[in-house]
Amino acid sequence: MIMKRLVVSFLIGLALFYPMLGWAHDYTEGNFKITHPWARFTPPGSPNGAAYLVIENKGATPDRLIGAVTPRAAKVEIHGHEMTDDVMSMRQREAVDLPPNESVTFETGGLHLMLIKLTAPLKEGERFPLTLKFEKGDDITVDIAVERGVEVKMDQHHQME
Ligand SMILES: [Cu+2]
């Protein structure tokens, strides 16, 4: 009886804890380590989303991220934020340099992968595949974890497009 109760509470604990496991997932393939690929949930009717991750180039040579694809969106664009005349604006980038032995962070308010025309809103707790394309290295497919994240005003630019 006690054993059964322990198992049940363990399972409940696991269910509650499960979303947090997403925070720690990472992938090491080829020269790259991809850490915590995630996207913010999107409200109903929102056409676009944004994904974030950290890419570490563990190799000895420079490479570049040249794009990404996912079945969850019509296309993926690399976006960065830039200050021009004291105004922060979002700009599409062709590629992101990945120097050897350095980490590049895609984060809210900075570099991000813009998911254009989502097939459906991103639901918290959901996971979906996204394939990163490199100039030299092989493609790497990661699971993007959809999370609540922290509310950031910056994200409003996604609604405007
Ligand atoms: Cu964007």
C-alpha cells in the first residue's frame, strides 16, 4: 500500500517536474553543442513565433549558421535586433558567424529564429523538431521545447509582422 502510494506520488512529481527537464536538454553533434532549444508559447491567432538556443562551436574552424527549417512553420528566418538612432529594430540576417571555441546565444530581445506562419499556435509543453543548417557542418535536428518563458515587451514585434 505504501509502496503504491510512493509510486503514485513519484509519478505525480515526475509529471510536475517534466516541463523543467526541457530547460536542460542539449545536443552534441559534429562540432556543435546546442543547448536549451526553446520557443515561447504563442497566443491564439498569432501567426509567428520565435525560437531561442545556444550554439557552441567546439571545433577548430569557423562555421556559420545559414538557416533552419521546421515542419511547424512555413519558414524560419534568422533575426537580430539593432540599435539605429536610439530605436531598436529587428533585422533579418543571412547568416550568423560561429567562431571556433565560442558560444553564440539566441535569446529574447536579441538574436532569434523567427518561425514564420506557424501551422498552429505553439502550446506550452509541446515539442517540435527544427533542423539547423550550417555552411560547412552537417544539419543538426533538435527538439524545440515550448515554454512560457518570461514576458518581454520586445516580443510584440512578432505580432506586428
Ligand atoms: Cu523576429
